[in-house]
Amino acid sequence: MTALRPVTVITGASAGIGVELARVFARHGHDLMLVARRAERLDALADEIAASGAARPLVLACDLAAPGAADAIAAALATAGAEPHYIVNNAGFGLVGRAAELPRDEQLAMIDLNVRALTELSLAFIDSLARRQGGILNVASIAGFVPAPGMAVYYASKAYVLSFTEALASELRPRGIRVTALCPGPVKTEFAARAGVRRDHGPGLLSVPAARVAEVGYRALMAGRRRVIPGLLPRLVVAAMALVPNGLLLRIVERRQARRRAALG
């Protein structure tokens, strides 16, 4: 039987942090499979990585929120004679607005992608990851540390990612699998536009470049850390939130989200 080639599977690899994660893993010598809906962007990134001298990544245009996405990834890997060494769950999106007022189907689609698909891919290839002594990098957010009126479902989805990832890290450590939650603060990507914000008034001092976020996440995964928050100020903010009474924290976050809603339109 021919040995399967180890690859790193990166979802949401068509923009933002996902693109930078692909570049970081490729730079460190990992063969890749890039997964997202926009095939033309994946092909352009695969060409860029190949031009740098690395192996051209496998490309799979796939809607991860649709049923059977993990099976489609497994089938594509099998066809290519490959198996996962690392799984990077980066795909996700948010919506700004009150939960009772936002379209219900869009919020459920957010849960499908941010929660269900991430969970499915985290669990689908455990045997391969154990055999390769690899790992899972799940992109959470500092949003996972606080509830947020005005963006309730998105923040709740990231709280799930953080809790699930840290628990999974403990469960899988005896099998030699590293599991890390990457928790960035504000990052200048397409996220705000997808969330429905045209003028984001986010705190610029908290912003960390996507390339830096990706590098920090990669190093944390390789070091076997359960979670990592890129940037000193985001780390201080998370530490401070733990000291603020929850009622006050909710009011602070609600005012922040009200400013974001004012940027809609």
C-alpha cells in the first residue's frame, strides 16, 4: 500500500487570516489543501504558493456550511493520496444586529459554519492526526470571552469554539494531538463587510495584522498551547474583562455594538 501524503487542511483560505495561515504553513514546509467557496481565489493563492517554490496546494471549492462537507474533503484527500496532518478551522462569519431582528436563516447558517462545520472537521480525522502526531488549530476570537448584545449569535459561536477547543485539547493530548484556539482581536479583513458594516469604528490600537495573527497561531499550535491571543493590548483587554462585573460588561459591549449598527447602511 502506498503511503499517504500528509497535508494541512485550511478552511476559509480565500481571504484574510486564512490566506495568511496558508502562507505561514507553506513557508514552514507543509503541503496544503485549501478549502473555501471561491475557487478562483483558492487557485490564485495556490499559484502564489507554488511560485514561491513550495508544492502547489490541493484546492477544493466547497461550501462548508452544507451537509457532507467533511465527506467531500475526505474524498478529495483520498483521490490525491493524502491524509490530514493538521486541520485549520478558520472559516466563519459574523452578523451585526439584534438577534430578534436579523434574518433567522442567516443566523442559523452562521451556527452551521462557525460551530457545526468546525466541530465536524475537528472530529472527522482524529485517527490520521494521531498517526501523524499532528494537530488542530481552531480560529476563535476575543469575542469568545464575553457575551455581546447586538452581535449575540456570533459572540456565542466563538465562545463555543473556545470552550470546545480547550476541552478537546485536554482529551486528545494523550493521543499526541495538539489542539489550539487562536483568539485574535480586531483584524483588518473582509469580516466587517460580510457582517454588514461599511464603516467599522473598531479600536485601531487593538488591531493586529492578519499575517502576525497567523504566525502567532502557527507557533502556538506547534508548541502545543491550548489557546493564544495575538497582541499585548488584546491580551490585556481579555484580562481586564475578567475583572469587570458582567452587568457592566454587557452595557459596555452593547454600546460598542450600537456604534457598529450605526455604521450599517
